[in-house]
Amino acid sequence: MSSDGNERNGNGIGNRRKLRVLVITMGGSRKKQIEDLFSDKSMSSTFESPTFSDGVLSRSLRNRYHFFRIANEAGLLPEQEWIAIQNAYEQNNILNEQNKRKDYNDQDRDLDLDRDDCTVTIVPFPCLEHLEEDLSVMMDGELDNCATTTTTTTTREKNDVGRIEEEEEEKDEKSDTKNNETNHIHNKPGGNLCWGAYAYWMSNEGYESLMGTLRNDVGAILWKGKRQRHYSVKPIDKILPRQTIANFGSSSVQISSQPAFFRAPMLTSKIHSKWDPGFCDATEYQLQSNNLDWYNLSLTDTEREIVSHHNISGKWITEMELQSSSNVDIDASASANNTAI
């Protein structure tokens, strides 16, 4: 399996072509930013113009019917079952919102705190099916908006964007590799080969095996700790390597030796914002390891201000905090001027 930008003719000779990227995004300024990034000369020489796929709004999962519809579009719900659900809904049966059972809301709350996680996990599945034939790599536009503009990028199956410890989650989640030595070769689901991979590729064989597992084992997507009230959703960058290794062995997941894409500074996460500073520290380490710094990346003016603030204060702040800080400075300056007058 290869996604390094080579196409092979009948003689097995590779012909270099530009990498084809699929980006999942909700549109708006983020989409425009990614379009500008890939139109840059240093990127356009290696990449074709990106193809975009719409994300899913978390509020769309509040309705059970729409949750099943999205699951069906993702390939997680067999077509026959989806047809039965449609028929029941149309006949004003158990899924009719005007005739809910009393426990409907209680059941619907099972994912109440994890809807953002669920949308992030489900959205890539419809796209994975087409990766081997049509695309070189899939990226999450909501999590990654900058790439190095100084080096040529070669993408393999998975690009690691760093790992930070998930201590609270790991305490509750049962992991088969929890107490293993660090040099142990993973061959079962559990543990993390890498965490925070935002650009990846999967073969058709891997996709079919993955979907077969997910359709028959809801525990491969959801988990619930002993002290948890609601179910939690496993991130896509945990599901892919774990299930692939479980089905095809430890050598089936490959990670590029050098990061190809980097997470933007303090790109506020909807599902784990408390780790945003940790993401920045991990990215900074990766940049330094590759003789790069933040200013080698395609950053917005606001993101450059955030980096400058960190360089001066040693503290990572969000865009909202940066704006608040600027407003305070303006007010303080105005007050000083009034005092002087």
C-alpha cells in the first residue's frame, strides 16, 4: 500500500503526481484559510487544490432520527436497518417526536456531554472508503490549519502530530497495554500508538475490516467508565490505529518519520480545550526537532500575536483572551492619558 504520491503503470514504474487532499471542515473562514494555504506556491507544487467535505453540527445529534441518519451515511448502520427506521418514523411510530415515550429524553442524554466528540468521530467514515482510489490523505480542517511552507511533504498512512497524556481518560478506560513495557509491540486494541493524528490514509482492505468491526461492536466507538454517568466517544485517531493493528498486526500502521502538518497555536478545541496549551507545547517540540519554529508555518495575524505573547510571557492564551488583554491595555492607556491631562 502506498500513498506517497506515486501512481504505478503496468510495469510497476512510479510516475510522480501531486498529492490529493480531502479536508473536513464546516466552511467559513477556516475553509478560506485552508484554500489560501494550499494555493501558496510552496504547497501547490506538491498538492492539488484540496477537496472539501462538510462536517456535522453537534446539535444535529440531539434528534434520534437524525443521529441514525448520520450513522447510516457514515456506513455504521446497515441499509436494511435504516430503511426500517425510516418506515417507523414515517408511520408516526416510536421515533415520532410528537409521541415520545417518557424515557426518550433520558436515553437521548446518554451522549449529552459528548456530542462534539461524536461528530468528530463519525464525519471521517464516509470519506475513508474513497481514500485508496481517489485521495492521498485526509485532513481534519477543524483541528489543523497550518502546514510547513519550507519543506516538501511526503505523506504516508498516518502523520503524527504529537501525543499528550490523557490521564483522566486512561484511568477509566480499560487498556490491554496499560502495564506493558514501553518497547512492547501492540497487537490488541487498547493503548495508543499515537495520539493527535490529523492527516491520514487508509486502504480499502483496512476500511472494510474497520467498518465490519464497528458495525458489530458498539464498544469500539463508545465506552463508559465505572464512575461515568454518560457514554464517552472514542476519538477517530484512537479508533483507526487500534482496530487496524488488531486486525492486521503491528506493522500495518505506518507513521511518517517527520511531521507533515502542525496544529495551529491555541486552535481552541471543542472536545478537549483543557489540553490546548499542551498541544502547543507538543507542536513546539516537533518544530524544534525539525529545525523549524512557529514563523515557518502559515499563521494568521492573530495566531502570530498569540505566539508573540507566549514568547514574552511564557503563557499560552486563546484568541478571546488575547482580545480581552488588548482591550484592557487600551483602557489602561486611555486612563493614563486622562490622568495626565
